[in-house]
Amino acid sequence: MEQFFEFATNNAMLVGAWVVLLVLFIISETRKGGKTLSAQQVIMRMNKEEALILDVRDKADYKKGHIINSINIPYASLDSRVTEIESHKEKPVVVVCKMGQTSNAAGSILRKHGFTDVTRLAGGMAEWTSLNLPVE
């Protein structure tokens, strides 16, 4: 650990550049999956824009409780099953996962397949249920 601090002090510009690149990479990867929405914003999109709610959790978690009228395509099979939701390409799509982490990667897959309006539920179903919002 001592060597790390010595290296960092002797190469401050190099370490600084590395940190900046790391932050830019993280920001870039996060944006690929779409903007993050709060539960209230998701409800607004569902009601006003008829957004498709895509639940990417596995079937067992989905059966335990999910957002009303959501479609379940587990993340592991999303790339091969994306044709099932092709008719929703022009509509807003909100991706929901367990805790808000997998939805970023799922959003990237949707964008790769031509979906333009992809957003993610911040905190996933954990946030949704903690707010006591309705589930089926």
C-alpha cells in the first residue's frame, strides 16, 4: 500500500488522468442504458404515455410480485427474445430489475435493437415495493 501512495504522489498527473477517464467511462456506460426515473415518474409515463414496463428479473422473482401490466423477459434471454416486444419500439419502455443494477445493461441491449425511448426504474422493484406501490 505504501508503494501505491508513493507512485500516486510521484505520478499525480498520470493518476489524475486515470481517475478522469474512469469517471467518464462510468458516466458513458450509465447513459447507454437510458435515463433513470423515480417510481413517481414511471407512474406518470405509464398513465400519460402508455409506457411498456419491461421486467428483466427471473420468472421466480416476477411471480412473487411485479408491476401491473408489465412484461417479463429475463435479462439472460433478453437479447434473443427482444422480438417479442418489437411492436413497442416507438413507445416509451421502462426497464425494471430487482435493485436497479441490471436494468442498465438491459437498456443497452434494447438500444442496440433500435428502441429509442428507454428509461430505467431507479432502485428497481426493491424501491417500488418499499414505497408500497401496487404489485400483481
